[in-house]
Amino acid sequence: MFIKNQFIKPDSVERREYQINIAESASKKNTLVVLPTGLGKTLIALFLIAKELEKKDSKILFLAPTKPLVFQHAHFLNDLLTIDDKSIIAFTGEVSPSNRRELWKNAKIIVSTPQVVQNDLLSKKFDLKDISFIIFDEAHHAVGDYAYVFLSEIYRKQREKRLILGITASPGNDLSKILEVSKNLDITNIEIRTKFDHDVKPYVHDLKIVWKEISLPQEFSYTIQLLRKALSSRLKKLKEIGAIDSASLSLINKTKLLEAQKKIQSAIRANPKPHKAFFQSAQIQSEAMKIHYALELIQTQGVNSLRNYFQRMGKEASIKGSTKSSRSIISDHNILEAIAYIKSVNIEHPKVDEVINIVKTQLSQNKNSKIIVFTHYRDTSAYICNELEKIQNVKPARFIGQTIKEGDKGLSQKEQAIIIRKFKEDEYNVLIATSVAEEGLDIPSCDLVVFYEPIPSEIRAIQRRGRTARKMAGKVIILITKGTPDEGYYWSAKRKEKRMKSELELIRNKLTKRFEDACSICNQEQGFKSNQKTLVDFEKKKDNVKIVVDNREYRSNVVKHLTIKGIDIEPHQLDVGDYILSTRIGVERKNVDDFLESLISGKLFKQISQLRDSYSRPVLILEGENLLTKRNISHNAIFGSISSISVDFGIPVLMTKDEMETADLLKVIATREQKRDNKVVAVRGEKPQMSLKERQQYLIEGLPNVSAILAKRLLTYFGSVRGISNASKEELMQVAGVGKGIATEIIKVLNSDYFE
């Protein structure tokens, strides 16, 4: 039986009762849908889109976290909806901003990455007032500073009547995480289904999971022994200083080493003048992390990956500005011996042969099989692909992300799409994929999925397995090297997944209760007298505070936070400074990394000088933590530079913890300037709409070291701008607050010849 709807093409979508029930529920409230991979989350979105299209003036925004997913969803909607394909548009960064503005106006359905819409909202190319329905695909991303959170908040502010659908296969096993996602997306309803629910069971195919234990070859033992010696010596030092509780290799893992890093950094921050031993400890911890990583590579990946790792480290250690930890490791006699030894080892990790045998067996049983081999590391994916190319009837292809990593340029979005198409059309029958193939992509259902190594994340494990048993029974084989981190990762994922399954029903009940309680409170609040004014009412009446922002600052989260706080943002290409809060206040924002880098490069004081000369009240905001420990720079040098900026240049240095605090600070200063002191906001050289009195004051404030108060005094004393320009130094000094220095600077600016 097929779905019948005027906006869905006839005989194109099978009717499944659980999908219809979920869509019906989600059409009434903002809903989070949690549904296993392969059970039709996108079809539920399709049903809601079709229902929304029945309404007059409907406009739909379908958000997905990656470009390939955007094009996949746009293609899906074009295939199944009866509306004109010109009404469905795909937005990515490759569509020019000017074109996006026009396309937005005319489209019925916009499919986009959230970052593109976020940037266009910040640039005021359009707003969300006319959007009646938003779909957030892979909704579990809606945490922290991810663009989903910003877009949901803006949607809430800009449109009163709105519908939201969040869809995900992998919510995790943490109730607080799901509640955070629900809060961030304004969710008031949740629909969870598992493959065990009665209405889902008929559509679930059998999935056989097999895990195979692999033994390490004796040839690896000597290298492992050398790496353990190198690591053990560093663990002992970390134990001596109290950074770790034990130096036993069996008790120390990556998590323990990261905890040690936090302890050392905290100790450095707690001491105004930390002893050099603290920094030596930080170096030892870094060395231990890198050697631990090398040990994991040889145990779980093989000789090829370890060779490549040390080769890259050797190149890094040989260049100027390399880290001390890399130089120390490369000069360690145990490491040098290990590097020399692995060059003579001719055997690779037995997992490689196991993968080859698995692929051969599967294709011999069914020559039309499609197989995906998942591996965490690009080096391993390249090696396996090369080995499989040598096997008859095996047509392998690497499927990796777009990021350039250590000489591996990655695959462009277009190249990824070509590989998927060829995989569908049987030009390839084996994909060797990294994590990029885990989430959402329209990769055909496979007969077999192989995990080259287990992964500790239950979410990623579910996503990997979801590549098989979609339309038929499937099989998953997980390779585990005995006595290595593989075992820990496997059992970690198993425990988390088991807990997630057992808690899903509990989560469903808890969330339902919480949503009911929230709705009850909301209804009580709405029961207050209708004429009672709310904070929102007052906010609407207030004139907006405006901040001019340099275009380059749009890459930061500060602009996002300012927009959410209701600040009117005006983008501009600023020659000096990052934010203009009034005619007199210009702000340079530097995070800790930028500040230290500009201090080292010698650019800092040039920028500070330009800031001082451009604004009568310049401000430097120094954002972030660990100023004294981020780089190996003398504390005296850092304190000296800050002192010079404050004392010699007269520029206050205001410290903030993060981008949120920076936005709060900018809002407070801008509000104070524009509301209390009635200052306008304009870039020097612009001609804002000001009264004659404001223009006169604006001109005089442009003189060196002349504040708004001093400008008023000068104009009151001399009666006009001409009177000030004709005054002598002695006459200027008659005005309170104008000393010899300020008077000299004013005379110099007003009377010096102009040269191009």
C-alpha cells in the first residue's frame, strides 16, 4: 500500500503505520523523532512537508549538517514531491550570497547547511519570519555553539507560530544531552521508536554481528617493548610530580593522560610566577600522549601507520619552531631503535589479511555484494585500498572527508558524490571509509560492514551498523586485537549501547513528563491578565542598540551571541578595530592566541597605535584563558605589553573568558553609550543622520584625545567649530580638561599641511 497525498507522487512511498503515527503527532507540536537508521526518518519529514504545503503561504527550511546531505535531501524531495523542482533549492557556500537572497524569496523549500543560513541571517540578507516549518536533520548536533542552536533561537524570536521537527538515529544514552537538544530546538514533544516496538518490528531486517579476535604477530613485540620503555620513563616522572596516581602501563590510558594535562595546566595558572619545572612537566605529559598514540597505532593499525606517524614527527622536529616534545621523542634512543626496527619488519598487521579474506569470502558467496570497511585512520584506509586493488573481482575505493590532513588532500564534495554513484552502479563494490560515511549520507544498503577497529562511541557504532540490514538481512564483522585498546573500546561501546537501549523507554517517559510539566507551567503563565506587560513587550518598545562589526568578525561566535541578544548588527569593512560601539568607542578584540601571536610577530603595537589614533575612546578586549601558559613566552613580556597598552597608549584592556562574555560586555558598553549618553554609531567618514549639534560634536570628537564631554566644553566655550579651529594653544588650555599636551595635538592636527 502506498501513501496518497496531492503533493507526493503516486505509488512512490510505501505506507508504514509507525511513520504515519509519528508524523501525525509531530504535526501538532515541535517534535524530536528518534528512529534507528534505515527506518525512514526523512520520510516522516516528507509527510510533514506535504502537510505543510497544503497551507497558504507555507515556506519550509530543511537543514542538514553537511553539503552532501543537503544535495541528497534536495534530490530526495525533487524525486517524491509533485511541486515544481524550481520551488526546491539547495543552499551551500558555493551559491553566491547575492543569488541566495533572490532564491530565498521565490523558493517554497530551502535545503541548506545551517552555517550558510546563519551567515545570511547575520548579514541581514533575509530573516525567518516567513518560514512556517524547520527540519533539523541529525538533530543531536544541536548543542554548544553549533549553528542549529543559533537558528532555533532566532526562529523563536522572529516568528510566533512555528513548527519544528528534529530527527536523529543516535541521541546517545545521556538524558541530559537529549534534554539539552530538546531545549535548544524548542522541542515540546518526543517520538522514540526502537526496532523492538510492535509497530516497527515488521520492517526490521535481521542483523548478524560477529566479532573476530586477532592475535598480534611476534614481530611486533620488540617494537611494542621499546615504545613501552619510552612511555614508562615518562609516566614515572609524571607520578613523581603527582600528575598521575600510578606509573603502571596497564592502568594508564588516554583519559588518565588528559587528566594529567589538566592538573599541570591548573598548577601553572595557580602560580603567578610558575617554576620552569611546571613547563617541563607539561612537556613530559605531551611526550607521553604522543608515545601512547604510537603504541596504539602499532597494536591496532599496523607497521605502515606507525612508520608514517614517526616520519611526520621527524619532519616536524626538523623545522624551525617545532615543539620540544617532538624533538625530545625523536632523539629518545628507545624511539630511534623502534623506528630503525620497524623499517626492517616485512609483516603488516594481521587485520589487513583478515579484511582481504572477509572480502574474498563475501564476494565468492555473492558476487553482487556491496561491502563497507570502516577504519578510523586515513593511513590505514589507503593501505587497505591498495591491498584490495590487487585482488581479482574486488573494486575498492577510498571514501574520506574533505579536510586536508598531513599531505592527504581528501575528497571534494563532488568526488564523494561520484564515488557514491559508482558504488550504487556497481563500478565499485568495496568502500574503505572513515567516519565521513557514518552519518546520514545516501550510501546504498550493504550486505556486509567491517569494523577494522572497534570505536568507543555507541552513537558512531550504531551509525556504522546502520549501513547494512536496511532492505535485507545484513552482517557486521568487528575485528578486535587481543590485549590491546581494541578490547577496551569494544566493551565500552557495548556497555553504552546496552545502557542506551535499556534507558530509551525510561527517557521517553521522563521526557514526556517533563514536557507535560513545562506545558502546564506555560499555560498557567498565559492565564495572567492579558493587559499585563511582559519583558518581551518592553523589549519591543525599546529602540535597537546598534554595533558596527568588521566583516572578518563574522567568523566568530561573538556576532551570533550579539544577534541573539537583540543587538542590531551592521557589517562593514573596518580598517581599524573590530567593533564600533559609538562615534568615540572602537574595540579591538583579540583572543589569547591572536594576542600572543601578534606580540611575537611584532604587529601588536602597530595595531594598538592605529586603534588609539582612530578613536577617542579605544578599547582592547582580551578574550580567553591560559594567557600565561599557551605559549612559551616570558610572563614579564606578557605583563609588560599589557602595561604598555594601558599606561603608554591609554587603552583599557578588558578581559573576558569567552565569546559569550565578550558579547555581554560589548552589549553593556554599546547600550550605555547609545541609551544613556545618546551617542550615534557611525564609521568615520560616513555621514549619519544627525542634528546640527550632533554633527558639530561629531567633528570635534575626531580631534586627538577629545572625548564627548570635552567636545561639549570646547563648543560651549568657543561657540562654534570655527572658533575652536581659530583658537591658539593658550586659549584652548582655558577649557577645563585641556592641558598643554592635548592643546598641542589639536593645534597640530588643525594647522599642519596635508600631504598625500
